[in-house]
Amino acid sequence: RLHEVLKDRRNLRNALKDAATVTAQIKNWIWWGMFMLVILLSLFTLGVRGIDAWVGFTTFVVGLSFAFGGAVKVAFENFLFLFGGHPFDVGDKIFLGGTRMYEVKRVALQTTELDHFGELRVVQNSTVRATEPLVNLSRSKMHWVTCDYLVDARLVTEGFLEKVKADLSLFLKKDPETYQQEFRIDSYEFVPPEKIKLTLMLTMRFSFENLNRSRIAQSKAGIAFAQALHKHGAKYSTVLEFSEHVGSMAVR
């Protein structure tokens, strides 16, 4: 518990430091803009004709826009992304692109440092903005998982599904702190020859950032699902794959 408190304080310190760095960069740009305005007003004061000063100033600005316009546009979009949308803080665990889980280590105006189990990546914030989906696991209080099984189509009757649901309901009630009591079993996808895929969908009562806990709970639910299917007539089930994607364990 003490370790978590110290970690939160360290993340808060880093977040404040990163925010101060970004704010300082924005202030520098504002000061440069004000400096250019002062130069323009000084030219007016020195007697330079207004039209000449304005033409010279706008020519200079247009030249800067060609050289740095793209960078300024990206920086402004990053500013709105980080401070307007505020999708994550230092220390948050996120899913980026639905393929990998990262922990946010540092946030700057142009880049973000992400850690994937010791593998540190520095990515452009423009890339982060363009990558979908971006899921903040630390702010998500719950998450869903699925288990897929193939069974003989002739077994899938209303009575069969009701019996399986009753057994699963008893299993979920034994651990209400882990599982939401509501769940569903979809049975609409046919697979030749004469097979039908049963998909169990259930919700965990905690964030997916607790990856190990989620995997264990998902495995237990998958085992309970398999046992219920076997109990009511399914002959076999074997694991096909265990994906890194949010809530997806494919079994057969």
C-alpha cells in the first residue's frame, strides 16, 4: 500500500514537472509574438510609414509560416490534445491501437514516453492522436472479456442455453467483487461443418490495468463455461489462442 502511495506521488511530481515544461514552451512562443508586435509598433514610432512597416511585417510572417507553419500547427494541436482533451496523466496505463498496454512515463508538448514492460518508446503526440483506439485503463473502472467455444449446432437449444446460464450465474455469484452478475451468451455464428460458436461476454469489476488479475479471472470464467458446456452435453473444448487485445480469449 505504501509502495502505491509513493508511486502516485512520484507520478504526480513528474506530471507537474512535464506540465510546467509544456507551459514554458507555450510562454516562449507568446513572448516571441509579443516581441514581433513591439518591433512593429517601434517602426511606427520611428516614423516608418505604416503601409511599409505592415508590408514588411506581413512578408516576414508569411516567410516564417512557410518555414515553421507545420510545426506550429502540430504543436497547437498537441496542446489542445494534452490540455483540452487530457486523455492521460503520468503513471496512467493505456491501450494504444488496441494491441499493447503502456504506462505513461513522461509527457512533453511534442512527444510522450511510454513503457511496455521495460521497453521504453518515445512517440510523437501526433502519432498518439492518430492511433485509435486510445483506452485509458487507469480511469476505466471496469472492463469486459469474452470466451468463445465451438459446439455441435444440434446441442444449442433454448433449454441447453438456459441450463448453461444457470450454472454460470451460480459461478459468478461466488465472487461478486470480481464479476458483474450480468452476462450474455451469443449463439449466432455458424462454423462448418455443423458447428456454432458460443460467445460468453462478462464484465469485470476492476480496471484492465490489473492485467494479471484479469487473466486469472478470465481463465476461471472460461473453465466454468467449459465445465457447464460439458455438463450439459458438449463433448470437448480446446484452447486456440490467448490474445493481448482487450477482452479476447478465443477457445475451442
